[in-house]
Amino acid sequence: MNQYMRKVWIYKRKNIKGFWVGWYESGIRKAKVLPTKEQAEHFKQIKYSQLNSDVFTGQVLADWSQMCNEYREAKKVQGVTDGTLYEHALTLRNFERIVGKCNSKQITQCIIDKFILERGKEVKKVTLNKDIRNIKTFVYWCREQRYLNGNLKLKELKLEERPVKSLNHT
């Protein structure tokens, strides 16, 4: 299975009638001439579908525990510290506690907003922002794995400016 999309293009050749459709098949350039541009466009769509029939572009269904386990293992492979792994696990446990064990198709903007609102009642904004950052990295990882679509938005909350405290009198 090839993981990238193959291109098909239309071009015109000098001093030759018709419109050409070009593509690569098994590394070899191929082309076909058609009398009208409409026919060339139609053939281009058909050829594109044939060439890319093995490329999967949809969303994969995965349950909550599978996503969490794979995410934890991926973070370990990246060399993330034990403290960071613990913080991510804590955030995901709180997410599970507040919104439940969601599969990949159930994680929507509404669910994420519910988590942020409910978690905001329990902790200060600084901690909530840490949870939002952790959920954001989880969501981005899930997108890469095709567990989630790209329509989720996560933004940290604005914090009030804290007064600067000097360490000594000078």
C-alpha cells in the first residue's frame, strides 16, 4: 500500500491536436491524448481514482484505552521524561473522569469544551492551561495516527499579569 497520493495532469503539446493526460505508473511515465478538454478532465478523474484507490484518507476508529496506551508508548520512544509522562497520564485520567472513555469518533469540540469547563471549576487557570497543553499534544498525536479529524481547536486561557516580586530589597 502506497501512503501518498499520485498525481495526474493535463497538458497541451505544441503542433499536436488534442489534450494530453499524463501520469506515472510503476515509475514509468504514461500519457493519453483526448480530442477535447472535457474528455481529458473526465479521463483525469478516472485515472486519479484508479491510481489512488489504495490510499486511505478517512478516520480510524480506536477505543480510549488503545489511544492512551499507544500515545504513552510513542512518548516513551520520543524520550520524554518520567515526570512529563506522569503529567500526561494525569491529564488523560482527568479527561476520562470528566467526559468518560471516548472512542476516537466521540472526541469532538463539544467534548473537549466540556472537559475544559468542568476542569476549570476544580483547578486554577495555570493548572488548566497545563491540562489544555497536554490534551493539545494528545489531539495532535491522534491526528497523525488518523484517530481524530483536524477540526478540533484548543487554546490556552489568558492569565492575569502577576506583580513582580523582588528577591531582596536592592
